[in-house]
Amino acid sequence: MSLFMRRTNMKWPTTLVLLIGLDLIFHQQVYSSMIDEESMCVIEKMSDSSICRGELLVIYPDLGNAACTIIPRCRQFRRLLSKDWGKPRVKFVQAKKDKNYVLIMVDPDAPSKENPKYRFWRHWLVTNILGEDLQAGVIQGTVLSEYRPPTPPSGTGYHRYQFFLYEQPDDTVISLNKQETNSLGSWDLDSFVSRFNLGSPVASAQLMTQNFED
């Protein structure tokens, strides 16, 4: 074996060790940045807490109770909220077992907070919810509007998504009229509440998020 070949073969182990070392350093840096990102994932409370009354819990997977919070971008929470997660568990432990309830979810900032011409966009409407189901966080009843996840359009900033829980008057059949059935946006929430004598909400909550790509 020539002197050149012997020297070249001697360099390979050194080069291999160097490459492995650089690879370990790279992955350690990536892992460290992931840890830093996870540790900085803070779920902030909304400054406007006027809607949050009555300890209404709005529970999503991995996120927990999202009532009166700003959904963070970290851990892809905003994307999961819009794309992957289904309807939340809505829990109200103070519900009366012998009463029925109405749950309404709306977006008052459609299409944007600066120009809410389509408020209140209806995202969910369920009637005849048993009090004992509410205590357990199980929403089942008569669905008048299927759940639609928060999906703010890109470039429209933050949207609030509000949840209102009403005690349903006994022997009252609640329905949407033809105009309401044909459109989700520009819903006259006050008129609906008045039409069926729902009164004031027994509990309410809201969360705030924006488009996950913004």
C-alpha cells in the first residue's frame, strides 16, 4: 500500500468522527429550540372578561379549558382548532338536572372586527340539552346548526367566538325560521332570544383566535 493510500485511510476515521460530532451538535440545537418553543407556549387570558360569566367550560383536546383565552400559535393550536378538532366539550356543573338548555356559539367579528357586517355568524346551535348532560360536559340534544370550527379568514385579524348558554323555557319548541335556515351570517341573535323568551344567559364564555397561517 502506498504512503498516500495509508494517509488517506488514516483520515477517514477522523473525518467520520467529525461528521458524527457535527450531526449530534445540529440535532442537539434543533432539540433545544423545540424545548424553548414548547416552554414559551403560554396561553394568555383575554383582557375583556365581561362575556365570561357563570364558569362555563369550553374544553378542547390538548388545550384544556379555552374559555376566555387567546389561542396561541405554538404547538399548532390554531391549526388544530380550525382543522382537526371537532366540537368542544362544554361543561356547566351548576346546570339543573331537571331543566333543558340552549347552547349558542357565534362569531361577532365576521368578516372582521373592523367591519362586522355579518355578525353574529352562527357556528353552533343546540336545544333540548339535558342539565345532567351539561354537568358532565356532554352536548347532545336537538342540533339546529351543526358545529363549525373557528376559521377566521386570512388577513382579518383576531376573531372572538362566543358561547351563550340559556335555560330553555318548559314546553317550548325552538326552531329557526326560513331566513335563518338559509343563512349563517348576519344572524339577529337578540331577535332569536326574544322570540323564544330565553332571557339572559345563565353562563357565557368566549375565546379569541386568528387564521393559523397569519
